[in-house]
Amino acid sequence: MGAVITLVLSIICGGVGEMCKNINEPDCAIGLMKKVEDSSVSYNVRNKAIWALGQLADKRALPTLNKYYKGVPQRRELPERELSQYELEKAIKWCQEGNVTSWMYFKFR
């Protein structure tokens, strides 16, 4: 059981690490916020940046996340064509309240 938990945590942390590694910014959260704001970037990449901001649980991201949050989706979302309201809602919640795994990302801040 412990090995499974370790594996899952390393996969999640690796996803955030990859996002941060691909950003030309010393502060990962700032770089991710810029990705979310950049309309020339694909929706898929912007949605991954939203997810990563939620994982970091960095309160500084709240203005950016709130700017794009329109409310809970009333239909099935198309993450390749729009910003995910579901991911925005989760990221906002985690940035406000923290999340269980945010401690893993101290090296990306």
C-alpha cells in the first residue's frame, strides 16, 4: 500500500515538475499564471497550467484563476476548446484552502 501511495505522489509531483521545467521563469507559479493568461497557448496547455497552480496551492494565483472562472459547467466540457471551469474551481479551492499534496512542491516556489 505504501509503495502505491509513493508512486501516485511521485506521478503527481512529476507532472507539476514538468510544467515548471518548461517555463522560462524562476518562479514557477508566476510562469504558470502567464501561461493561463496567454491566449496564443492551446487550451490544453492552459488547462494543465490551471491544474498545476491548484497543485501548488499558491494564493498569488487567485486573481488569475478568478478572472477566468465563470461557474460550474452545466455541460460536458471540451478542454481542447475552452478553459475548464471544473479545473478552475478545484484550483481556486486549493489555492484558498491548501491541498494535501502542496508540501511536495516547495522546490518549485
